[in-house]
Amino acid sequence: MSKFILKNAFIEVNGVNLSDHCSQVEIDDGADEVDVTSMGAANKETLLGIGDAQITATFFQDFAEGSVDGTLHSIYKSNTPFAVKVRPDSGAVGKTNPEYVMSESILPSYKALSGSVGAASTTDVAFKNAGSKGIERKTA
């Protein structure tokens, strides 16, 4: 079994490739745990309920036209669902480089500026699920 070191991940937000400004990305696809334990049970019984999805990322801030701030600020203000795409590598989508797509996401909050003297300014964002599809995994 091969191992993988993340070096060149791809992240696209609302059609804008922000990979060259991203230092961290995480895909979280889960569901509510619903306790359905009934009387007389010796152990708890759990079923999966409604799904929930989130993609988080850390970007180095850039105020240039069409870059990080321009992209994130406009989608935050629009309150309109948009797509986020993430791949382990920037290469083509395939069986060994799946693309995870949250086609209906929202950005509930946006910190446009964060940092200290002499440090890189970064912004941490959490793209939340805004539709019934959640995160889809594509290999072609």
C-alpha cells in the first residue's frame, strides 16, 4: 500500500483556482449519529442521520484583483451557493487523483485580515454545505 504526502493539492473556489495561495485544506464529510437504542438492549445502537459536509482551508491573503480577497469577499457577500473543488494533486482527475466537489456551498463568515507584525497574513475559511448533495467524489 502506497503512502501519500500532500505537496501540490488543488483547490478551486467558485471557478477560481486558489491553489497557489493555499497552505492547508481539509474535507470533512459526516452525518449525525442518531441513538436508536430500545428497551432491553445490552449495548447502544446507532444509525446515521442527516449528512453534513464542510471544506476548510487556510489561504495566504492577497488583495490583488481576482485573487483570495476578491474571490472570498464576493461569495461571502452574495449569500449565493457556489462550488468548491479539491483534489490531492493539481493533475487531472482520475482514480488515483479523485476530485471532491461540494457544488452547493456557502461561506458563513470571512476574516479578511489576520496576522501580526512581520508574519504572513492568512485567512482560515470554512465552506459549509448549502444543499442536499453534500460532497461528491469524482474519478473521471
